[in-house]
Amino acid sequence: MDSINNSHIHKKSRSISCCGTAVLLHHVPNVIFAQISVAWYNISDLLSEKVVGILKMQSNNDFSKGSISSNIIRLAVPMTLAQLVNVLYNIVDRIYIGRIGADATNALTGLGVCFPIITIVIAFANLVSTGGSPLFSMQRGAGNDEEAEAIMGNCLTLLLCFGLSLTVIGLLIRRPLLLALGASETTLPYSMSYITIYLIGNVFVMLSLGLNSFINAQGFGRTGMLTVIIGAVLNLILDPIFIFLLDMGVRGAAYATVLS
């Protein structure tokens, strides 16, 4: 009789345990959902504070206040310095490549042949940035934020389309194009190595060049300058690492340029 009771009690306790487990499993998703909701609320609150901070910063860049000359100087000086720093990319590459050894002359010549193609990339980036950023700035000044966002979004799409198109077309015709630009059989391998890597990372190059003008168009001239300076400093650091430490030569210079 005791064994029957013990068996009954064991079954009952097991049933209660199963019910408790089922109830627990039923509530676990609710608990997880509640935790996710709390985390999302905290993140949203933090983002809201950041947005408010950005809006306050933007209010300090009101071009309708102050003299015209001071506003122009405040933007023109950082933008001019950024353009001067931007020239360092090619100069730094040539300085390091000129020290790679016996093939330095051919490597420098091969890199020079790539310059017209790089200029085409920069031209398409400037086509979008110099055309879109003034329209963007005018719409923001008129208080049409939605129109300004649409202009910037269209410019971003154009940069992506131009970047991908130039990458595909450039990779398909790079050899005959380099030969047409003056590359010889001796310098062609160096030109091919550099321009192939550059074209693969072309989209990122165009985005950094094209969207920087929209930073300046919002009145953040120093921020736009800092983005260029950070890239130039990174290029200065990465060049010797890729070219000499990793023994990648001209390919290392291209990797450093694209990454920075």
C-alpha cells in the first residue's frame, strides 16, 4: 500500500514539475521580450539624446547669423587645408615606393600611369559632391529638411552607381587602357597591380570623397577637414607596413590608399 502511495505521490510530483516547467517555458519568451524592450528603450533614449545634441550643434552653424566674411573664412580655411592634405596620398605613396629597391623606378613609372584613371574616379566623385552639396545646403537653409534628405540620398545612390560602374568597366579594360596611357611591358605589371586593387575599393573611395562635401555643407568645416586628415595619417602609417613589413610593394601602397 505504501509503495502504491509513493508511486502516486511520485507521479503527482512529476506532473507538478512538468506543469511548472511548462509554465516557466511559457513565461520565458515574455521575460526575454520584456528585457529586449527595456534594452531597446534605453538605446532609443540614448539615440534621442545624441540627435538632440547634433541638432544643437547644427543650430550653432546658422549662416544667417554673423558676418558673411567670417562665415566664409570659418568654412574656407578648413576646406582649403583638407584639399592640401588630400594631395599627400599620392605623394606619400611615391615616397615609399621610391625606396623599395632596384625596381623603384619602374614601380614609380607604373604608378604614374595610373594617375589619369584615379583622376577620372575623383572627377565623378566631384561631379556628385559639387553638384549635390550646394542644393542640399540651400534646401536646409530654406528649412526644407525632407527635400535636403532626398537630395543627399540621391547623391549617395549616384555615388554607388558610378562607383560600381567604374569598377566593372575599369577592371574589364584596365590592360588596354594602361597601355594606351603609356605603360610599357616593363611597367605594366606594377600598373596592373596598383589599379586593380584601387578599382576594387573604388566604391569606398568615391563615398569618402563625395560625401565629405555634405559635411562641409552643414557648416562642419573642421569635421570635414578632420576626416581627410585622419585618412592621410592612416595612409602614412599603413604604407610602410604594407609595402615593407608585409613585402607587398606596389600592391601594399594600393591597399593602404583604399583602406585609409
